[in-house]
Amino acid sequence: MNKEQIAELLHTYHGHFIDRLREMNDANFCYAPEDKWSAGQQLDHIIRSVSPVNMAMRLPKFVLKWKFGTAYRPSKTYEQLIEKYNSKLLEGGRASGRFIPAVIEAANKELLLTKLSTLVNKLSRITQKHSEEALDQYVLPHPLLGKLTLREMLYFTAYHVEHHRQLVEKGLEQK
């Protein structure tokens, strides 16, 4: 997948998530199945996940190289990365630390949806400014998956929101 396709995928999946949450009534937005996150918490988690990727993608290349190193292998395909992520989830991998969402009130829904939309627009623009080579050369740390190339991190970011959209749907089915 090239950088234009990745940027489009980021917009598409995040757009589906934003649209789904925007159409929810307050009760559904705040509903959390037992031991699961509400749609609002899913939204907060996605913002907490996209924000550092967005920031890292804006760093100068020499800072990325100095702080995280460079790739020692080719980037995985989108499908390979998703397979690795789902495998880690099956092994019990979960969000931790700063990626755990806060309790979110319905009154904050529009503000948070706008924040996510802005983050994704910025991430899509900065993605297209990187060369294809840079997307495969520089790496970022992922708390569950280890070091990922920039391309892989963007694949993850796109898939991650779709995964959480599906979790929202499952949660509402349980209501």
C-alpha cells in the first residue's frame, strides 16, 4: 500500500468510527458492557493512540533515527501486521498505561469527535509528506507489537480504529 492509499484508509476507517459515534444517542455513547469500555471510552482510547503517532510523524528524521533507530527488515504488509496484532490480542495483549481511557461524559462527545477528526486530517497530510522509503526506514515503538516501521504504524493506526468500531458494535448488541 502506498502513502496515498494509507492516508485514504486512515480517513475511511476513522470516518466510519466518527460517523457511528456521532449518530449515537447519549445513553448508547455512555453504555459500557460489564468489564468493557463505553463508546466514549473507545473514542478516548483512539485519541490517546493517534496523538503520539501524529506527533512522531512530525519529528525530523534525524530525531527518529537517534531516538528509535532504523528498520533492520522490510515492512510487513497490511495483512501481516493485522495478523500479528490479532495474534497478540489472542495471547492476552491489552491496552496499558497512558492508553487506558478515562470515563467520558456524553457532553464531551462532539469535542472529542472533532479532536479525533483534526488529528486524523493532520496525520494523513504528514503521511503524504514522507517518502515511501522513509516509511520503510524509520521505526517507532508500539507497546504491544514492538518496533514498527512508520508504514506499519500507519497500518496499525488505520486498523486499530476499525477494530474498536467493531467492539462498539458488539457492546451495543449486548445491551
